[in-house]
Amino acid sequence: MGVAIMAVEKFLKGRLQLYTSPTQEQVQTFWREVTWALTEPINAGIFKKNETERFIELPGTDQRIQAKSAWNADTLRGGHADDLYMDEYQLCNESLWRDVGAPMLLDNDGDAVFIYTPPSLRTSGVSKARDPMHAARMFKSAQEDTTGRWETFHFTSHENPYISEAALGELIGEMSRESYRREIEAEDDDANPNQLIYRAFDERQCLISPFEIPSQWPRYVGHDFGSANPAALFFAQDPATGYFYAYHEYFPGRGLSTYQHVQAFKELTQDVTVLKRAGGSHQEDEIRQGYTAQGWPIQEPKILNVNARIDRVRGIMEKNQLFVFRTLPGLREELMTYQWKTDLDGRITDEISNKSAFHRCDAMAYILSDFTPERVAGTAKAQYISMSAI
């Protein structure tokens, strides 16, 4: 869509436009958009349209816009363009640019646009490339260029204003962590996996479909404060195993009072026993007191150090003692993107990248850091016996 707009604008300035893609679906989409945009001058006889070869031109001139398949790069040999667009470039053989595309632009100082989605090394068989990471390597090299020859752009799906956030959340619920990184965050597979803070979470085993949680299972709630983005995560614990189940995320946005939050929490925990609520930093005791005054007592986490809290949660994940319902897209997304910063040399630091954006991960660490993997089962059994006696 983006290059269709660009190509039409440059075509109307008299430039020769050539769009290529290895997939017919992409070619057809581009062609549909440009023909729709140029319908009126085509119908008026100003431009000539050829559906068979998919081009629109001003008769008697070099002014043309054309869409062609690039699954076989040799089919483009001998072509000419002022602006060349290579879509899904990661699937194309490297020769598309080196041997065919670049020579097209030599005599007119033309421009080339490369578009790619980070490829999966597991599905490299569908690619014509000898090096399935050639597009990613080109992108990194272009990012480091200081000559002005290249300009690079990186977009995530969240930055597209035409994508429904609700639909995106539903889609994320069905994605693996690897698919999410490639298709939604547009991250390459050669990113250091050790940057992911909660890489110990095994989504194959611990990401589960929702089920009706028995009302006698004890509940725990983690809180992250903030007037703009208050968050809470609700956990149930199986008394028989001690395993935790994240079953509800609360993220209402700004505009609600402490009283309104508390009323929502009480409704969410009606007819169940909440054994503990924890959240906030040491400096946020006044906020905790405000919730307590409204009938929702929140304790300060036992562990004050952020990284120490994270270590506790990772220990629980490593033993597969934490399960997450698929119906929590916000938490799932944070688990997929919660990363350590790297320094200028690419070394991983102990600082969290964009820490203020991960409210659900903070809420989770505030409450689950009170437990160690070794204590989980024993604590749950003791609680179960106590509740049974009551």
C-alpha cells in the first residue's frame, strides 16, 4: 500500500516505475491499488492500461508504472526504471538486486526501495536466496551507512493506524513467540535470544486455553501503580501442585479513581479468597495506603530490588510452575518483548529496555517474587489445609 502510493505520485511526475515481488498476491494487490488510483485518467483516455502485462503508460513516452513477478530474477533482465520497488525481498535471490536491479538504475541515477519481513530460519526453504538472511544483513549495513546513500525505516504492526488493536490482540493470542517477533515486531532472527528477560517461559507447555478455575483455589494479585497506566494481574494457585495460573489482566487506562479501581477488583474476586495483594516500589507507600483505605489492602513486595524480583519469577518459569491463559494478550506481548538493554558493543547489560512500558511484567514480579520454585508446592499445600480447616 505504501509503495503503491509512492509509485503513483512519482509516475504522475513522469518517472518510470517498476514494482516487483516474488508472490502473485503482492503483485496483484499493488496492481489493484494503482489502477484504482488512476481510474479517472485511464477512463478519460489520458493513460493506456494493459491488464495482461500489468502496466499503465502515457502513450509515446517513457512514463510508465508496471507490476511484475520477481520469483525468477532473470525475467526482469533488460528492464528499465527510474524507481524500482522490491517487495518481500527476503524471499528473492540476491541476484535480483546485484545482477538485475542495480544495472537498471545506472544510467539515470534511479532509486531503489527494498521491503522485507524478517525471515524465519525454519522456513528458509520457500526462499530463492542462497543466504536466507541476506535482506537482514543489507538492512543492518544500510543502518550503519554514513554516506547518505541509504535511508532505513523499521515499523511494527502497532504503528499501523489502520490495524484494529482488538484484532491484533486476538491474532497475538495465537502466535508463537518467534512468529510474534517476526510478524508483529519485525525483528530479525539473529537478535540475541539472551536479551529476552523471560525466555525461560515455555509457551509450548505453559501457554494454555482458559478453563473454569475452582472457586476454592487461592488468588493472588500483583499491582503496578500509575495514573496513566495502572495495571493488575490476577493469579490462581492450584492447591494440589502449587502451580500459578495467570487468568486475568486489568489495564483500564487513565481516568479512574482509586475507589473505582477497588470496586472493579472486588467484582473480579467475588466469591473467591484473595490471600495476598502486592505492588509498587518502596516509595509508593502512600498509594498502597490509599487502596487499603478503600478496602483493598496492598502490601509492599518483600524483595525491593528489581532484578532480584525478576530472578525469582524466572526460577518459577524454569520449573514450568507458571501458566498463562491465552486470553491475556497484553501479558503475552510483554513476555515476548521484555528485554535487557545492550551497550554500544552489543553486550547485554542488566538494565531493562524501555522499562516503563511493561506494567504487567512489573505487576507479575511484584507478587510472584514472594515465592521461590522450591516453596511453591509446599506453600500451596499448607494454604489448602488451612482453608479446609476454616
